[in-house]
Amino acid sequence: MSEDRFSWRTIVLPLLVLVLTIGLWQGLILVSGLEPYILPGPWDVGKTMWLRGGSLFLYSLRTGLVAISGFLISVLLGVSVSLLFSQSAIIRQSGYPYAIFFQTVPIVAVAPLVIAIFGYGVLSVIVVTTMISLFPIITSTTTGLITVDRGLLDLFRLNNATRWQVLWKLQFPGAIRYLLTGMKTSAGLAVVGAIVGEFFAGHSSGHQGLGYFILVSQNQINTTSLFAGTICSTLLGVVVFATISLLSRLLLRRWVGEGSP
């Protein structure tokens, strides 16, 4: 009964919020009297998304592929750096502040530098995506690797376990939950990074994603298309986040089912 109620709420409540948002949107237009070129109505935006559905799908697909590519690279790099941090307190104390500094730098300020190094094109977009989605992986995984049960660690040492055995049989299994949490955060940021990268690097090459579409709509003062591109970007972020969350849940369920700590 509780599971059915939970499923009902998770489906119906977001739909109610969506209907309420659309109603407030339309009501704001009626009350304010704003012209469509300033604030288009939900019907006009929906019509544009329907008529340009094919091109919007291609833009979303390209942006999604770049976001996933940058996300996977960030996972690989983040886990590697976290493993290094977990093995040496000196390395962690020396390198972790730079990881924090790296995250605090606005990606909008870094993007032109990335373009200057890698040029215009999809490579620069992937680099920007990787940069913005890397930090959650490092912080979450590092925390999981160094948060070890002291009793289990003493037991491993009592049995003369090597550092390699402690890492792969104790630290890394215990860090899986932390890694999966970081991956879910990183997945959403990857979409943001891909679109920001396309603003700067994607419009002058063969790669044309949602960032390119939004930028062109802005230059043409086409507010309706601008809204459509923004909504597609939001939907893409939701899809990527939901996919990673589902995969994380399945992986964690299998991991726990096998009796891992």
C-alpha cells in the first residue's frame, strides 16, 4: 500500500506542479499584457517545440552525447585523483585545495581560455563539460575512500593485508555509495557544462547543440524559440540525471545484494 501511494505521489504531484506552473505562466501574460515577443505563451512555445521537434531532438541528442562524454571522462579522472588522494595525506592536503580552487573558478571565464588552447569545436565543449562536472566526483569519492571503519581497518592490518588489499577490498567498496552520489550531482552539471561550452565553442563548427540553438534564438530575438530551447535543456538535464540515478540504484542494489559492505 505504501509503495503504491509513493508511486502515485511521485507521478501525480509533479504533474500538478506542471499544470499549476503553466496556469500561472498564462495568467501572468493575461494580467501583465506583455507582448508575445517579450513573454510568449505556453501554447506558442509548445507549438514551436512541435513544429521544430525534429531539429530540437537533434540538437538535444548532440548536446546529450557531449554531456555524457564529459561526464564519463570526469568519472575516470575523478576516481583516479581520489585514489591518489586516499593513499597519501600529504598529497591530499597539497592537492585538494587546488581542486576546490578549480571548482570555484567561473566556467564562463574559463571557456575562452579552453577555446584558445583547443580551438573551436566539440573537443573544447567536452573539455568544458569535464571541468564543470569533475569536482563532485573528486569530493564524494575522496570522502568515501578516507571514511573507513577503524575496526575493519585494524582487522585488515592484523591479518597483514597489503595497502593494495586494503584499498580494493575495504576502501573502494565502502566508497561506492559516495561515488554514486557524486555521479548524480555530476550528471546534472555535465548538461550545464555542455550547453555553456556550446555557447562559446560549438557555434563555429559542425557541432550544433542546444547551446547553439539558444544562442541563435537570442541573436534573432526569437523569444519563443528561446523558451523552447530552454525547456529542452531542462528536459535533457532531467533525462540524464534520471538515467544516472536509475543506473546508480541498480548498481547499488546489486552491490548490496552481493554482500558488499
